[in-house]
Amino acid sequence: MHIEEIIGSRIQSRRDQLRFSQAKLGELMERTLGKPWTRQAVSLAEKGGRSFTAAELFALAEILDMPIARFFLPLNNFSGDIELHTGETVKVSDYLRIVGGPPTDASPDTEELRRSAMKIVGAAAELGSIGDDISKRGTAVWSEALTLASQLGGIHPAVQQNQGDDDA
């Protein structure tokens, strides 16, 4: 696939989303470029049959309300090579690195993400259980300390103050 075909498929996809006709898109190009595109020019661009100037990409990005970089990202998880004008090909992973797209080999495996999420949920539940246990044990120790202090002849005034705060 050629870069122009990638750009063209993005133009057509976004134009369809916005429900613009090819003629309407061509008319809107005049606002930024100073002259409209014909319906045939839009059709040719969508088929990847023409190169684009920076001004044209800017106009298309403005009209279609999308970042210029997105024009360079292939649709539908394209996995082939990208063909340059010289006939040389570039692997899609290298192409995406150059144009700033998501790397194809770094997409996390869904099952791996699910397993990681379950580990995190399990660890959080365990921490919550440990926290509950610590709280219960702390309450039991406090209660035993108060009982022991009262048996030994009274409770220190600071402890009585804290005990009153806990009852409130």
C-alpha cells in the first residue's frame, strides 16, 4: 500500500463519518486553499491517486476536524508493507514508528492484561483483609490494655481522655 492510499482512505472514512459528499468536501477546500477541489479531485485523492502538499493536508485536517498525523495511520490494523515512490518498501512497524503511530508489536495481549488485573484485585483484597485484621487486633489490644490498667489501680488521665474521644 502507498502512503497516498493510506491518506486517501482516511479522508474518505472521515468524510463519510461527517456525511459530506465529495463535492461538499471539494467546496470546503476553497476556504483554506483559495480554490475548491472538484469532485473528481476528491475522488482521486481518496483512491490514493495523488500526492498532497502541506497546505492541502492542513486544509483537510481543518475541514475534517482531525490531526494531520492521523492521515498517515493505516485503517483496520493494516499489516502489510508501505511502498514508497521509489518502489522501496518499509515494514509497517517501522512506518508507524516514523509517523508516530502505536507500535504493532507492543499491543498488550488481552489475556495478559486480564491476568494482571486479577492479580491487582487479589492483592487489593488481601491488603483490605490484612487492614481489617490489624484494626480488629488493635481494638482488642486497646481493650485489653484498658482492662489491665483498671485492674492495676486506675487509668492514666490521658488514656481516659482518649477513651472518651473514642466513645463520641
